[in-house]
Amino acid sequence: MEAMGAVRGLTPCISSPPPNSSSPTHRSNILFRRNNNPQKLAAFHSQSHLFSYSPTSPLTHSSSRNNSFTPHIFLPRLVASMEQVEETYIMVKPDGVQRGLVGEIISRFEKKGFKLIGLKMYQCPKELAEEHYKDLKAKSFYQKLIDYITSGPVVCMAWEGVGVVASARKLIGATDPLQAEPGTIRGDLSVQTGRNVIHGSDSPDNGKREIALWFKEGEVCQWTSAQAPWLRE
């Protein structure tokens, strides 16, 4: 007969049969002891579920087999989704052009490793400015913004890269230059929100919309950068 003693807070121990017994009861008791105190059977850690999930694993309780389970994230697929190439629209505003900051701004994006796929100087008409800033139409500063962006030529740029939208926003800095961190474009090169030098798309969808708005068909060039293998695995 198999005898078991149980004390609250302690792991049940087995007196018989011997450890090499093939008794089904004995195997289930070992399973019970393992699941309640995993340190006792450290050599039998469960299989890693980093890349897969097996609901029929022999070490899984029979009750859990009947329950629904949440599949684990497949890591390579997660990495691939995080590394999707994006496009963003960057514009040097009239004050940045007048102050001769175009080269400085382009250099920061190139040094970061992003690829320039569109570039032109352009005198923005009022209709285009209104379409670009249509989401801000209800704001009190809307008319001043339209007057500002049409007051002189701007430099329109389309940039491509992995995570380029979020990374460009970090390079640009906060809307208010007084709150922008040193090292950012606005933190280093401007002092007032109304003259903050540069615009950058705030989402991948807006990046596509704004590039289509400011560039005509054929003005965006798709090309392969020779340094790409040194920037991405």
C-alpha cells in the first residue's frame, strides 16, 4: 500500500513504492510534488515557451488541457513588426531657411542613418497650408500659423527608415523650444514656439499623407543606400 503524509505548508512525501516505480499513482504524486515545489525537481524544468506553446505537454495538468489558453508571442514575428520601414515628412519652416539651418538639419537626419528620398525648396501657397494644418483650424493661432508658413520658402523632405517617425520626433524635440531637450533641433536652434524651425509628421499614417500632399508623383526617389547593411542587421 502507498502511504502519504500531509502537513499544512509541507510537500507530501511518498513512503512506497520505491522511486523507480512505474505505478501511475506514483507518477501522479511526483507530478503533484513537482508542481507545488518546483525546486525539488530542478533538473526537470518545463520547456521554454519563448517560440511556441504546447497545450498537450505531458507536464501540464489535465484540468488545464480543457481550458482555453493564450498563445505566446512568436518573437521573430514581433521583431519583424517592430522593424517595419516607415516614411516621414520633414519640413524646414521659413525661419529655418532664412537662418541658413537647412544643411544643419539635413546633416542630423543623415548622421542618424535615415535615407533621404525627397527634397525640394517650395513657396507654399495658402491653400496647401490650410490643407496641411486643417486639424488645427479651430485653434486660436491657426491664422497666424498659415501666415507664418506661407511667409517665405520652405524645404520639403521625405525621409525613410526603421522607426523614422518616432525617431524624427525625438531628433526634433518638443513643440515649445524652451521645453525641448538640449541636443534636439529645437532645443539647440530655436527659442519660441512661433519660430520653431521645423515640422515633422506625428504618425506613420500622417507621414504618408503629408508626403503625398507636398510631393508630386515622381518627386520621391526610391533608391538603395550602400550603408544599409551597416545600419540594420
